[in-house]
Amino acid sequence: MLLQLLVYGIIAVMKWKIPPIIKIYEAFGAIADGRVKIDGNKAIVKSSSGNKDYSVVFDSDKNAISANDNGSYWQGYLGYPSIAYLIETSVIKCKLDIVNVFMGIAWKDVNTTLKNDYEKVIDSVFTKISSECGTEMVANAKHEAELVLSQIKSLELNKIKTGIKPPKAC
């Protein structure tokens, strides 16, 4: 099939895998913390620990995005830096008052402590949010994340291959 595509001059386009829901929460945290610095179709997104800067590039004409975070580079799913960029530039619509409850969460630390068990990490974060903001806010945050995930699916974003590896911690 690929050979047929190449013979006829059609280039196969790689699509992003759908991210785990935690990546949407991490994107919310990056936005709430002001860690997304946008310059046109590019952005630098600082990690929650502050020791890495991820690069994002968006090409609206090609419906394509690239990023060099670990999830994007190694796993092939749309990572939180790209999601944060898409929300900040209103490509994806999101209620920013919901996003703000994720301010100050040290995602890397929580992930490391809980051995990257995303369910446990989410439970831990929501326990904190629930105690500070109430259970209704947790329900609202889950609902908003599902809406963002639905928009990600409908965008069917293409990958821009850059070959730029994820940064190492400083």
C-alpha cells in the first residue's frame, strides 16, 4: 500500500495519537502557571519543574504541529506542550477559570513519586483540588478535559517531523 502511495506521488501523512487525559491536565497546569511563551506559530513551554524548555511549532495551513516533549517524541501522542499551545491560541476552546485550579502542581514530582501511574497521579491531584476548591470543581475540571480531548480528536492533527530530541534537565 505504501509503495502504491509513493508510486502515485501521494505522501502518507502521520497523525498524532490521542494523548492520555493526564496530558490535558498537565497542559492546564502549564497555562495556569504562565509557562507557555508564544511567538506567532511557535512556543516555548517550560516544564513544571522549571528545568526544561520544550519547543512547539504549529502550521495551520498543514493542520500540523510538532513538539519535543517526551510523550510526543517517544510515544507519538500529542503532548502537553502542544495542547497548551493550542488552548492558548484558541485553536482549542477551553474555560480558563477551570484551568487555574491546576496552578502550582509539580507534575514531574508527582509523576516520579507515583511511578508514572497516571491514574494515581490524577487521583492525587484531584484530592488536592477537591480539598481546596470542592468536589464540584473536580467534576468541572474532568468535564472540561473531556471537551478538550474531544476537540483534539476532531482536529486530526498531522505531525511535523523535526528530529529534535527532548531536552535534558539542567
